[in-house]
Amino acid sequence: MTTIRPLVHLEPGMAATDGAGVKLNRLLGTPRLPQIDPFLMLDNFHTENPDDYIAGFPPHPHRGFETVTYMFAGRLRHKDNKGHEGVIEPGGVQWMTAAGGIVHSEMPEQEDGLMSGFQLWINLPRAEKMKPAGYQEYTADQIPSDVRDGVVAKIVAGKTSTGVEGPVKKITVQPFFAEIHLEPNAVFEEPLPARHSTIVAVHDGSILLPRTGSEASMAVNRGELGVLGEGELTRLEAGNDGARLLLIAARQLREPVARGGPFVMNTEGEVRQAMVDYQMGRF
């Protein structure tokens, strides 16, 4: 009998500000939900008020992990001290491997209108924390779709059971990352590795997920995060208004985590060294 992944935690997130005052909803990386190995943080920014986002994220450092920025609406320009620059537009993704160190900025490429997207932090294994920084970056038309009955799944990373494979590759935690658009009451089913950590972040509408120890399903609504337990099959059922969401899964690292702001290493000493290296201009 196939085991369906149950919903084990529903997270509404908490209001936060980051960068130069950008208002967002922090779904992961809070006192209530500090991390889900290998996921370190997940932010959702969603507002039509330019005062909430116009100041953006001026130059700041990272070391020891990866950032994944996925846009649903609006445009975000990024630039770094390695000579890389570009604009992320709706349906586009930037998968940045900060690794040994990078200083970058992310600034709105607009002065009004809706700005909406997610940024996910993914931990790097000990052996890769100090490798050179790098990027995998793709526009909406470079991301393939797995089209099913009532469902369009845009596959950024990983491969579906129907053979659709995302362009982001060679990531150690073997991620599955997809934007999924479900029509009202449509169902998306996909087998993912049973022990991969798996989360769903709902952007629009709602989905129904089975719960541990209950025959009744539970809704995960817009702006909420659902954490799934182990199972052979991930099953997402849209509510009456349909849904758009991110489905993300990855292999656990099971390594010690030491965090210090924008630096994520394995020991406190390594975090202190990252701070020194940044102050000395070694990034």
C-alpha cells in the first residue's frame, strides 16, 4: 500500500523586515520553526505598496549556503562583487551558491505595482561550504512544464515521474523544486524520495493535505507553509478556488549547523572566521 505524505506542521509565519526595511512573512527560520534540514529559511514577500519593498536589499554578504529566489510578480535586480548582474522576472529563478563567500544586492526593478516572490536558504554540506561561489539562473521560458489534467507544474530542479526535468542541476542535496498551478479541486501526485524533507508554500488559493492520525484533510492557505512527513507519494489537492504553490524537497545533510546572520557554517569558530574574512575584504 502506497503511503501518502501527511501534513505534520502548519506554519502561518511571522511578520519580519530584512534588507533596508523590506516587509515580508518569514515562514521558516523563526523561533517557532528554526529550520528543516537542509532548509534554513523561507521568506515570502508579497505587497503592492512600494514603501514595503522599494528600499530593497543593499549589498550584503553570504557564506556557507545557497539562496533560491523565485518570482511570481515584479522584477528584482541582483548584482554582486564577482561581476554577475541580472534581473529576475515572474516565473524566473536565481539559484545562487554563496559557498566560500559573496557580497550581493537585490533591488526592486520597479517603483510601483505588486512585488511577490519567495527566497529560500538551503544549507551546503561541510565539504562544499568554502568552494567558489556560483549561479544557475533561468527565465520563465527556460523552465519546462509537466502538464497534467488540471495541473501545470513548472519544474525548476529535479525530475518528475513523467520525465520532465528542471534545468537546475548538480546540487548535492538532490532538490525537487517546482511551481505548481492547480485548477479548482485538481489533484497533483508525485513520488518523491521518502526521506527527503518536503515543504509546500502556498502563493494563491489553498490546498488540502492528509493529516497524521486523521481521516480528515487540512487546508494550507495563501501565505502559509505546510511541512510534510515521510511517505512514498506526495498528494496535493486544490481547494475550490484552485492553487499556486511551491513544492520543495531535498535530502537531509544531518550535519551540525552554526549560524551567525548571513553566515551558516558547522562550528561557531567557522562563523567567527567568516565575519573576520568579510571585514578584511576576503569575500
